[in-house]
Amino acid sequence: MANTYQTLYERSLSDPDGFWSEVADDVHWFKRWDKVLDDTNIPYYRWFTGGVTNSCYNALDLHVDRCRGEQAALIYDSPVTGTVKTFTYLELLDNVARFAGVLQANGVEKGDRVVIYMPMIPETVIAMLACARIGAVHSVVFGGFAARELATRIDDARPKLIVSASCGIEGKKVIPYKPLLDAAIEQATAKPDKTIVFQRPQVNAAMTAGRDLDWQALMKDAQPVPCTPLAATDPLYILYTSGTTGVPKGVVRDNGGHLVALKWSMKNIYGVNPGEVFWAASDVGWVVGHSYIIYAPLFMGCTTVLYEGKPVGTPDPGAFWRVISQHKVSVMFTAPTAFRAIKREDPNGEFIRKYDLQHFRTLFLAGERCDPNTLHWAREQLNVPVIDHWWQTETGWAIGANCAGLGLSEVKPGSCARPVPGYNVQVLDENNNELPAGQIGTIAIKLPLPPGCLPTLWQNDEGFRNSYLTEFPGYYNTSDAGFIDDDNYLWVMSRTDDIINVAGHRLSTGAMEEVLSAHPDVAECAVLGVADKLKGEIPLGTIVLKAGVERNDAEIIGELIQMVRNKIGPVASFKIATVVKRLPKTRSGKILRGTMKKIADGMDYKVPATIDDPVILEEITADFKQLGYPRQQS
Ligand code: COA
Ligand code: AMP
């Protein structure tokens, strides 16, 4: 079987047209494509130009037509509300077709954007698929972001309409969404014509007359509408992700390439067959939620699980095993941080043994590098293969993995295994030279990227080119650093930019610095991602106060923490900061964030030759020590 992988991998690079056209025959097209890989406008490659399809048709109608109508499409499992509700393919289709009718009746047309700011409830899935059905471009915003972040996304996407709900439920906390939505619309320049709000029983949102419409009332009289045929290259969605500044990047996903790649990945990477139950324990607001809670399992005719709960505390560290056992999950996907949370509360796996997990075959982890300890623990406790795989919002599906469906199973803890077919992964030095095995450099993907990856940024071709394609001509820069070993295994070790991964959530320290700098008492600051034994990394703020500020440090730090929470959101997990006298810099004035991070993490470091004043490093070491850094990480 490993040979199957090798043969397919080589063919995917040497004959991409042949490889992907065969794969594309597995999905439904209203009209076949004219060109598999369209390279007429390099570096803006497009896949399946001339092809006409519809992602919602492939996710729902096709399965109903092929006698899967009575099969469960979606299981909504919500320990926080005590609900388990199953939608068959027929029921999901009915809801989606009618909500698509609601959108159309409210003026949404093909190409219009619809922002979706919703929690983990079935209506979120229905809203997304309804957009896909009529060719509207959805842009889902994660619930843990604050109003300002939502406003930034509204201004970039300029939606005709916003769909929201009265609240989200985070463990034991009920979080009203509507006040955040109202504040975001107030702050945004691009006001939507209307909003549609799903009222949950826990909170009744106040509605603004003339703008806000009630989901339940609209659905009572809703008329179903058919799928709109769309060009393969038409956008399906925009998903904003952290960039190196406070302005998020609008990653665009097309219809055709995404459909083809994701369906292929279900069988070949995850080893899943139609009719099986697949569960991605993530949030629909992240790319994992888009790709593997919604689109890929439904393209494949699987049953997908939408879980509104946490790995621990809803009600205990057996929550995941209860879901796997109750719904007969075959393959699960989550982030290592979830396993660290479970391991912390149930180190001996006693909750695991309470449940019948005989259907469970494979565990996939992503979102951050899986530390070998967590991987070993999960493997020993669950007795199934545990596969760390690596990808990004931009790619939409895995770049490196052990392709379970192709028989790859040898795991090297700490590595995300081999490049997935379609991805020509190389490690480059700063002069664009491909490095030999074992040498660390920037990980890049030789163009063209395979189907499913971003063709561009929303209305920003230039930004796409500058962010990803310029530094290493001919390659896509992943902004991850690492190496490839002699067995062709990939080791993704760190980011090359200021992005950090907090509990599997991607955040920009640059964006946090922008918020902190706006405080009237702050002269300058640096935010570092420091190691954390639960969340992988957490942000640590170092603040220099303006001369003459005599207020209490703790008071200022409290205000800064609140500012990040209000401006970026609770998801930033910004809870630790310290006031320092000076920040270490190079002689040209660049803050030595990398060196400070090493000090906070207790790693060896070399005093940079270009440092302005080495004494500052000693001061910082003392400041961090007072804060309790470096911490014991085991
Ligand atoms: N809406 C509103 N607030 C949210 C939210 C949402 N959808 N998601 C998270 N938040 C809030 C949390 O309530 C928390 O707020 P607090 O500071 O008031 O406690 C804050 O954002 C930080 O959330 P998180 O980083 O998730 O920490 P946590 O302590 O609540 O939970 C884990 C820690 C490990 C249990 C949790 O992160 C988890 O389950 N991760 C699973 C991995 C995952 O989903 N990764 C996504 C990519 S695969
Ligand atoms: P996101 O766009 O939120 O999915 O975050 C993508 C980033 O998370 C990557 O660029 C990596 O830095 C990191 N990442 C995701 N999965 C892994 C993994 N398996 N190993 C190492 N890093 C990972």
C-alpha cells in the first residue's frame, strides 16, 4: 500500500492534469470542465475552468438522488443544552433548500456575500449550505471574536445580509451574540441591508425593527429553491484568518477544486467510506469546521457530528468517548490541545474504559504540532493509530499526513508524515535554494498549489501575491519552518512570522501589539507566544510605559488585558503581561522577540551580535522570572 502512495504522489506531480481529472470524475458536474489546470495567468492558477457544478448539490441532493435520503447526514450533539438531534439527508436538504429560498426572498443573489456569526448549532450548517446552494459567498466569523474583529470582516466582505443567533454556549457560560453583532454593525461602514437572527431558548435577542428578521418566522412560509449552477472557479466562501498585521486575510475558496480535493481526501487521507460516521471536534468558525464538519463528510455521503461542547467539563473528560460510542464514530479529528485537556483530568484514561469504542478506527490531530507526549498518551489509551497532520486555513486540506486510505501508517512522533499527493513540498533557504534532507528552512510548496487551496485573497490579488508568492518566486510560502528527513517525513517546527497557535486557534501577536500600543500609558510593547502545557502557546505581553507614568503597573496591565478582550476577543487568551524598563533591540531598532521568547521558554540562546545593549537581556530574564517564567512544562 505504501507503494500506492508513492505512485500516486509521483503521478500527482508529474501529470497533474491526468491525476486530478480522474479524481474529478468522482463528483457531480452540470458541465464538465474545459481545462483541468488553467495556467494562462501565472501565478494565479485556476482549476477546472469551464466546469459547472454546485457544492450544495454534491453535499445533499446527489445523495438523496442516490438513495441516501434516509441516512443520517448530521448529528447535532449538544451536552450544553442536553440535546441530540439527527437530520437525515432528506431533512437537511429540505431545511437548506427552504433557507436558500429565504435568502433569495430577502434579496440575496449569486455572488452576494453573507456573513454568518453563529454558534455550533444546525442552523449554522443550514445557513452555509443555503448560501452554497444559490451561489452566495458565505463568510463565517468565529464566535470568540469581539465586535471590532467582526466589523473588520464585515467591511472587507461587504455582505448583503448577516445571519446570526441570539447566543452561543461555551461550557457553562451563555454568551449573548446579538449585542456583539449590533456593535459590529454600528462600527462597520458597510452596513448590511438585513440580518436574520435565530432565537435560541437561552436568550431572546432584542431585534431592530426594519433590519432584523426572525429565522423561525421566515422559515414557516419558506419556499425551497433549486441549486444554482456555478462555475468551478466561482467563490464558495471567504474565511478570514490572522495575518501579520491587525488586518485579517480573506482566504477565498472556489467551488470546483475544493469539491474535488475534499472528497478525495476523505477516502485517501482519512480512509473513510460513504455511510460511516466522521467527527471533527472543532468549530465551524475555523477552516477545520468548514472542511471537515461540513463539506468533506457530506460530499462523501458520511454522517457528520456537530458537537456543541468541550473536551472536558461537559460534563467530564469522558465527553469525547461518549460521543464516539453513542454515534459509532469511525474517524475523529481534533486538536492536540483537546487531548492535553483530557489527559490533565483523566491521566489514566479511566473515562475511556467506560465506553464501547469498537467502531473507532483512527484519530487525526492538527492545528498545532502534536507534542510526542500527547501523541504517545492518546495512542496507548485509545489503541488506534494517531495521525498528526499539517495544514493551514489557506490550503483548506492537509499538506502533510499519513494517508490512512493509502495505507501509510508509520508514525514518527513530532512529524506530520509525508507530503500529500498534489503538494510539491520543499524546504528553502533565504536564496530560494531547495535544501537537502535534514536541513531546516522555510517550508514552501512549489506552484501550482493543488485544487482546494486558495486561488487568491478576497478582492486582493496583489495582497495574495505579496503575502505568499513573492519571497520565494515559483513557490507558495507557508510561513512555517522545518525540515524533511531522509524518509521524506516532514517536521514542521515553528512559524517564521508573528502568528501563534493558542489552543489550536491561529492568532497574530502583531494584532495584539497594535491594541496594546493604543493605550495612553504604553510607549512600546512586544507580545510573544510562550509555551503553555495546555494550550501549546499563550501570548505574553511585555510593556514599556511612557516616561512619567506613575500609575500602578497592575492597574495598567488589567486595562490592557481588558482592551485585548474587547478589541480582539476572549479567544486571544491574553491574560499575562509585565511592565519592563526597556525592550532588547538590535542596533537598527528591531525588537528581539525571538530571543525574549527563548528566555521565557527557558531555552538556550545566543546573544545576537547585533544587539544594542546586552544588559537588557539580563533585566528581561529577571522580569520573566518574577512572572514565573520559564515554567515547568512537563
Ligand atoms: N464563542 C465565544 N467565546 C468563545 C468561543 C466561542 N465560540 N470559543 C472560545 N471562547 C472563549 C472561551 O470561553 C474562553 O473565554 P474565557 O477567557 O472567558 O474563559 C476564551 O475564548 C478562550 O477559549 P479557549 O482557548 O478555547 O480556552 P478554554 O479554556 O475555554 O478551553 C480547550 C480550552 C483546550 C478545552 C479548548 O480550547 C478546546 O476544546 N480546544 C479544542 C480544539 C479546537 O477546537 N481547535 C480548533 C482548531 S482544530
Ligand atoms: P490555521 O490556518 O489556523 O489552520 O493554522 C495553520 C498553522 O497552524 C500552520 O501554518 C502551522 O503553523 C500550524 N499547524 C497546523 N497543524 C500543524 C501540525 N500538524 N504541525 C505543526 N504545525 C501545525
